[in-house]
Amino acid sequence: MYYTSLLLAVAGSVIYHLSMKQTPQNLNPFFTLAISYGAALLLCLIGLALEPAGSTRLTDLNWSVGGLALGIVGIETGFLLAYRAGWNLGYASLGSNALATMVLLPLGYWLFREHLSMARLSGAALTLGGLWLMMKA
């Protein structure tokens, strides 16, 4: 499940970016997102029926639900507007992920005591270098 879950995220990201890039320019971005969220809600309800394991009590929820909602709307709106502004698929995706990683690395260390090694920091530096090369070309 370790690699399968990552492959699912990659497949979802590819579908997401291709779909977002093809969203008609004349549509209100929040209308588009509201309709997409409605469809996603239906898919989640089907998934909930197919996977009964785990709690579904509202009292078990915490602040992370609101944070997740805020993050989702920020990501969706940001990419939709970036693609409308002319960003290419690869640059927008790599750029946002690389910059988010630069923010998340110290936060992961500070909040969750995740290990920072020279190899990980070097990988982050190489990612930024690759992003710089892609943007320069």
C-alpha cells in the first residue's frame, strides 16, 4: 500500500492538472469549483459506502477539517487562475510543489520532528535548481 497510495496521488494529480488546464476561461472559477466539489462529494459518499472501516462520528473531527477545506480551495483556485494566466502544466505543478516542499521541510522538522538529512536537503536544492533551469529555458 506504501507505493500504491503514492501512485494513486500521482494519477489523481495528472487528471487534476489536465482537467484544470482545460476548464473554459469564461466560467466563474468558484462556479466551476462548486460543481466539481459536488461531483467529488458524490464520489466520496460512494467511497464511504464501500469502505465502512473507521469512525464517521462528527464528534471525532477536529480543526484539520477546516484547514483541509481552506487548503483545497486555495490549491484549486490558485491552479485555475495560474493556468488562465498562461502557466504551463509542468512549470505550475513543479513550481508549486517545490516551493511548498521548501516550506514544509522546516515545518515537518519543527512540528513533527521529522528527520532532516543532508541527502534530503540536497534533493530539495536540486529540485530548486531544476525548477530554475525549467523556468529559464
